Amino acid sequence: MGLFGRLKEGLRKTRDTLTGKIENLIYGRTQVDEEFYEELEAILIQADVGVATSLDLVEQVREEMQKKRLDDPTKLKPVLREKLRALFAGDVQAALNLSGNPAVILVVGVNGTGKTTTIGKLAHLLKKEGKSVLLAAADTFRAAAIEQLEIWGTRAGVEVIKHGAGADPAAVVYDAIQAARARKCDVVIVDTAGRLHTKMNLMEELKKIGRVAAREVPGAPQEVLLVLDATTGNNAINQARIFAEATGVTGIVLTKLDGTAKGGIVIAIRRDLGIPVKLVGTGEKIDDLDYFNPDEFTEALFG
């Protein structure tokens, strides 16, 4: 199955919730009236498109339908698709900034979002593109985090730089960058803590890691990727705001897209936060991480 096929399959639950209900709305009515638009709003909100985004989209659809004097409910779908495309206007398939020597990618997010799993998949994806990758086990606070990263490192065929449990995460990152230089590796991917079992503030620890990376590599970290669990819906938006304020998030990785009917969160993230979704996880296998493409997303959403 190709990239588009995996995305389309991954969005099946969301498509059933969103497009299926829109189909029922369209063919269950003979005219476009206020109640019609209210039901459309409710459908979008249930797919976690977000309240503000849903209201805005419906208003745009209403204006377009009135402008073109369309009073046939069956004309709704192409208009809605057009407005969704416009929301991503100017966006292209997101590329990662790998300009550093080595490029340093910090991967952040709360525990349970699939952060460490995503790192293994990302290492595999970059290796397929011909990049040499090193992993830094800087989540030294969570029990078994280092071992989990080593398992994914083995699956991806990349080396993991680690210290003992409870070690200084910034020191791990420093050593990983030096090791990458010695081995002439292109990319260092850093696994960070999602929660600290100390009085130390998590965001301050992440800032410290960023400072060490910037001191060693000009412009580092080249990417700060925030991993969000799509199944949490709008709770993911709140997480994104907190991390974005503290760590300068450059892109979102949306995981577990295959296990949720809340794939509309992609739309809410784009409108409410203005942070690009760069990668999407659509399954459990090591190949199930793809670059996000707005056009393919819109097509996959509507089937």
C-alpha cells in the first residue's frame, strides 16, 4: 500500500464519522436552511475539527452556497472540500530541516503519545532516504525509556547513545552530538522526557537541552517535533500550546490516526495554532509514519 493508501485507510474512522454523517445530512434533506448548517456544524465539531474552526468553515460554506445560489444539499460536499483545501492554501508536503552538521531533531511530548515509537519510525524513514541517524536517549527519568528506545533503535538499525537512568539529559545530548560528528552521522534524534519524577520543571529541562544543542551545532535544534496522540482530540491542542510556548515547536507529529474518529484535529491544529503537521502515524509497523501532505489528507478524508 502506498503513502496515500495508508493515509486513506488510517483516516477510515474519521471518514466514517465525518463524511458518512455529511452524506446522511445531504440525502436526508431537500433544502439548505439554517437547521442544515447547524447540523453541519455539529458534525464537524464531533470530528474534533474544533468549535471555532467548525463555525468558521460553515460560515464560509454558507457564503459560497449563497453566492452561487446553490440550494441543493448535494452541492455541499464539493464546496466544503474546496474550503478545506483553502485552509491549507500555500502548504505543501512538509519537509524536515536537516541543515545542521549534524542536524539535531528534538522530539517532545507527554508520555503515552507514542513519542519513542515515533522516533524509531522516523529513524527508519530517514534511513530509507539515505541519511545516517543516531538516537540520543535523553529521557533518563522514565522507567524503561532507555530500553524502549534501544528496542526501536535495533528495529531501525541505528545506534543509541545513552547514559544511566537519572543522568543529566543535556549531557546525553552533548555526547550524542560528539558521537555523530565522530561517526559522520547526518541526523541526531533526541528522545526527551514527557514527565519528570523530580521537582525540576519539564519545560526548563527541555530548554536546557536546546541550549546545549545550540552551543554545539549552529542553528540547533533544527527541528522540535511535538508528538500528539490523535485519539485525544482537542486535548492535543492544549498540549501543543504549552509545548509551543516553552520549546519553539517547529512541527507536529500526529500519531494513532488509524485508531480514531477524531482526525479532524489536523484541521484544528492548522487553524488554531499555525504549526504545520509534518508527519502522521497511521499504524503500528515501522513503515507506518509518513510525511503529511495537505492535498492527500483532504482527498483521503472525503474518500
